[in-house]
Amino acid sequence: MDREELARYFVEQLSNGECYLIVSKGKAKYKMSRGSFKTKDHAYDSHKLTFVSQDGDRYLFGDGRVTCEIIATYEPCLKLHFHVDYPYNRFTIRFKTFSGEHIYGCGEQYTTLDLHGKQVPIWVSEHQAILKIAKKLLHEKLHGPDPDRVSAYKNHQTYCSVPSFVSSKHYAFYCHEDSYGKIFFRDGEVLIHFRQFPQSISILTANNTRELASKLCYLVGISPRIPDWVNDGAILAIQGGIDVLRRKYREAKEKGIKVAALWAQDWCGHVVTSFGYQVYWNWFADEELYKGLSEFIQELNADGVRFLGYINTFLKEGSPLYNEAKKKGFLVKHKDGSVYLIQSTTFDAGIVDLTNPTAYDWYKEIMKKNMIGYGLSGWMADFGEYLPTDSVVYGGDPEKLHNRWPTLWAKCCRDAINESGKDDEIFIFNRAAYGHTLQYTNSMWNGDQHVDYSDEYGLGSVIPATLSLSCSGCGIIHSDIGGYTTVMFMKRGPELLRRWSEMNVFTPVFRTHEGNRPKDNAQYDDPEVIEEFAQNSRLFAQLKPYRLHVLNQYYNEGLPTMRPLFFHFAEDEAFVNQREYLFGRDVLVAPVLRDKKQSQEVYLPKERWVQFFTGKTYEGGKHTIETPLGMPIAFYRQDSAFKELFESLSVKKGE
């Protein structure tokens, strides 16, 4: 079907009996533990509403007792608006779809790119539930590492949830609703459920999935441009104080690392807990740990290098800013008026009430004065998933506001940047998102991957997570090189760090992370790592002309930078491949996702491809490729306009 026929296919269902609604009243219960949620819903007084009558673009549905009016509009796309005059707060709509289609999106999916046959929750949460991690660790303690093992999808939670999906049959749905939702993808039908009536549902149609992704990007909002300096090299994660910062920067330059920025999470201090080395959540420069930091930032800037920090939505209990916020009534509360303390890892913290305009402005001014005014060129804008549904907030019902919280957080950061006149200089990256969050952040990052190869939490989860975001309207995504989370015996080895940096050469951002236990993990400056890391940082910088081209395709055309193969190649293998990705149109990346791999099978679509660094040419199909350490595994189209640039890149002979 062409896009006009597809639009008619769905609108005709309103009157031919294939579409129906189920409405009911309901009350939900939620239980949160460290950002992970369990929920149960009690629904009653349920009604199945079917077509009754039509008046032009107005469709009446009912069952003799309850009625719902659906109004169809057509600019800029088919959009269904719902009006019900009864106190019903549970909504389900059914559409007939297509048999055998592939479904993508709904935000960040870590283990499954194709959602066909899945029931997908639409709710922003921590991806890492304690019980699931405990089961993983127990299994590995008894049986050894098992990177292929993933838990049942029904337990899936994600930092970035988006109420939309894309079909391989060239249509997409976007639901304009913030409440808890669930979408059921069955063979030949889709059921969309929310715990409030949606304002509307947009149905997008196009000639291919690439066009659909572009339309979704424009619908949710294009992200602000990444500052140019981000393209110039590595963003090095370094912690431990001013002396460590100075020494490691000097050594990085001596080793030939191309440095774009230094990123000190602990610029505001640190807390050592049973979880590891953590940031002190109080957003002032720690003048004891980082004595003379302001002057050092000026030295870095004169050297063409930036400095980044960290901030999140919380304030550590007992910290100066916490005490100030508590006194002013700026924190989320319990029903009895006391501060609602959450625990992310091992200590308690209060949540700044971003729905309170005065608190919002207060937090924004902290970023303007203590961060931008101090000389920071950006930060990790962490968290946004934790708003408890049983709390009290200035702006109303926290259950209805929960999914909106990441957007409020990203907007607060963006407002601070815009009001400082630094939009072209400041780089922020967010973990949590819902819907329109993306128009306020420069980049999403994939969250706190484990420092291993596992498909559910580690290196193996990055590509599905990235590509599902690309099918959800998100254009710029990157990951922590080497992952973040270390628990018990799980530690990052040199090979994992090297493989991760090889992959991230072909991404929008090249940024390391020390992890929560830096001393237990291999770092970029370890002897076994630093030579290749320096090489990869230079490759990243050398690819700047092509990367700018890819970024501009996103900013000007809405095309995500990292793309599933089926965006450009409608081949059977392309629709199910979640081990490879396209960086722009011309570069195919096939990262090594397991340890001790000397070769792997690579799928190439039907064109002529040239392997980076070897110059070997391949036709489309499956090929066994040697994968030595020290050589990123990627290919470019033989007729690419950037062929001369690609041919100029070189690496030292791999191991």
C-alpha cells in the first residue's frame, strides 16, 4: 500500500467494525523500589464500544449506555481525537493491522528490537531491577558468564519510554498521552491501552520506514545541535581531585589521545558507599577536592578543551542545597507534608519538585550560576525516572505526571542553557525520556550498562537499545565506553573496554566512564588499553566531516544518526538484524560483541562494501570476517561521496 491507502486502511476501520474501544473505570496501585515499578490495576464498569454512526469525519461509538466520539483530522497526518462525557479513566482501542509485520520502537528496548508478539509497557523506570540483577549474578556464579541469557520480556523496564511504534508495513502510531500505558502487538492486530483517555492518536504513513522515522523525529521535536567541539575527540571521564585531573590530562596528551573534554562527575564532591565511588549530590564545586578548578578550566579552554560535570534531579539528604530546598518547600512530599526521600543506591535523597514554578526557577539558577557561570561546558543530566505515584507535588496528580518528569527535567536544563546564551557551547546528555523530552537534550545515552558483554545489560544491549530509540523519534544516542555498573565479581577487563571503544568510533559521541568502582575496572589509560584508545580517539576526530554530514541529516531531515539496516535496505535479514547498524547512509558497523572473538559472520546488504582499514571489497550477503583487536569492524559503501576520507583512515596492525 502507498501512504494514502494506508491512511484510508485505518480510518475505514472506524466504521467497518474492525476498530472498537473498551472503556472502564479503574484505580491502580504502584510499588517503587529504587526506580523500578510494579503495578496492578483494578478496573470495573467496563464497556465495549463499537461503531454507531458517522457524520463526515465524526464517528460515534457506543454500547447503548456509554458513547465516545472520535473525530478524524488529516493535517499534517491522520489524527484521531477522543471525546467521552463520562468519568471513565481506562481506555483501550483495537485496530486490525497486518500479519507477519515487524514492529519497532516504544522507546529503548534492550533485548528485543522486533516487538511483534510482545506486550510493551509505556512507563519510565529504572532498567535495572535489583531482583533481576541478583538472578543474573547467581547464575553466573554457578555457571560462569552467559552473555546470551536474557530474562522474560514481560519484566522489561526502560529509562526511555515513548508512546509510539513503527511498522515494517510503513505506518507508525504516536499516542498523545502521558499516563501508564501498555501496547499489545498481536498477529494481525494492535491493542493500545492507557490509564487515562488520550488526547489523540496520530497515525503516520510513508513510503518506507526511513520516512516514518523522520516524521516521528519531527513530531517529538528535533534535539538541539551538538556543539562542534564534541566532534573533536574523546570526552575523558576522570575523577579523584584536581591533581589527578591535571596529571591524567597531561598524560593523555603525551600518549596522543585526541581530547575534546574532561568530564569529572565528582566536581561537586564524592561519597564512598558500599555501591562504590559516588557523586555527592550537592551542586557546588568542591573547592577542597578541586582546589583551583575554575583556573584549570580556563587553562583547558585556552588549550581548546572543555570541562563537564554532573547533576541530577535529587539532593542528598543533609547536604546544604537539600537543607535550603527543604526549608523553602521545594521538595516532593509525602501526604503528611514530610519530605519524600528516595534511595537510588545506598543513601537517601529528596526530589526537587519541578512542577513548582519557584522551585523550577531556583534549580535552573543553580545550573546557571554554579555550573555554566563557573565554566562548565556541559553535564550528564542524570535520572528523571523516580517520581513516586503516592507522593504530593505542586503540579497535581503524580501518577499522571510521572512519565512527564524526564521532560520537565530536560527542559529545566535547556532553559538554563538558553537563558545563559550558551546554546552553541553547552553539551548535555540525558538517560531518562518520554515523548517530547528529546527536543531539550543534545543526546540520549543508553544508561548504566553492565561492564560485560551481556545481551540484557552489557555491550550486547547497546545496539538494540539504540536502534529502538531511532525508531521512536530519537536522533542522537551514545553509550558509556566500557559500561558503568560493577556489582560483586563483575569487573571490566581491558578487552571489553577496547571493543567498546572500537564500536563508539562510529557514533555521535566518544565518551568514557570510570564506572561505580573505578579501581576494580580497566580504564582508558591502562597499559593494555591506552595505545588503541588513543588511536580510536583520533579516528573519531578524523571522521568529523562525515559525522557532521550525518548530524546535519538529522537536524535538517529528521534522519537518526544511527539507523537499523532496514531504513535503507528492505531485505529480510535487515528487518531482524540487531547486531549491526548503519551510521548514516554510507557506513555499516558490525561490532565485536563477545570476548576472544577472532572472526565473526557479518551480513552486508545488496551493494558493494569496502572494509575500513583493510580495503577488502565485498558483495552483499554473509561473510566471515577476521576481527583482530585494534581494528574496528566497519564497512563503507564503495560509491560513497566520502570514499577518499574513509580510505585515508588507518590503524596499526591488530593483535
